[in-house]
Amino acid sequence: MSLYDIPLTTLSDEPTSLAAHKGKAILLVNTASQCGLTPQYSGLARLQFAYEAKGFTVIGVPCNQFGGQEPGNADDIQTFCAAGFGVTFPMLEKSEVNGEHRHPLYQELVKTPDADGEAGDIQWNFEKFLISPAGEVVARFRPRTEPEAPEVIAAIEAHLPA
């Protein structure tokens, strides 16, 4: 199954899929509003602004599995992200990224190893996956890697559509 075929739901409860972004580079990130890493939203918003016109998008996936750090409902999350960090990128519904009820998208994503060759469970909030315009996972960045870190920028720029 292609990543593009996995049914998704937006934060506003609309059906979608990654196919809506086919041909773009996608940085998919599990997010949380009450985490020590939450300020990464600012870097993600800047990436969206800097690269959106070049065929790139960030997609956020709120998750409450790590320390209960995303307790809000969809409206709370949307308001927090827009007002607090100027987030304009798409957000999906709150989902589980680990465990028995892991979302099918994450069932595929966790197969991808990071730079150290480690695949498997999501470590914490703000783990990032770069998906190429062809729909292939091409990089995995662990939570403490800032969105604007040189290795993230280099990977995004290497996978922007021609």
C-alpha cells in the first residue's frame, strides 16, 4: 500500500489523504501543545513559509501519547497552533503513533530508520518524517532535531520537486 492510499482525517474532521499533496515534499510531524519541544512549531511554520511555493508542506499530527501533552480537542489545537505560532500548514486529527491502536500511516512510517539506522516506535513528540514528491519516506529525524537544523533543510531542499 502506498502512503498516498492511507485514509486520513483533517483536524476539522474532513476526509483526506497524502495524495492531496502528491508531487510535494512533505515533512510529517507528530505534535503536542504542552511539550518542552512545542516551540518547534515556530520552526515548522517558518519552513512552511519558506518552501511552500517550491512544492513543500509540513503536516502536523497531534498526539496525546507522550505525557498527555496534547489534551485539547480539535478546536483547542487549531486555535493554539494558529494564534500561538502562526501555523498555516495542514493538521490531521489527533492520532496514536505507537502501540496497538497506532494509525495505519504510522504503521508504515515507523519502518523507516533514522540516520543511525534505528527504525521502530516514535520516541516522543515532534518526530519528523520527510516524504518525497513520489510518496517515499526519505528521511527520519528524531524529536530533538530542530525543524531548521542543517540536516533537515538539506534533506528538504534535496527533495523539492524540480
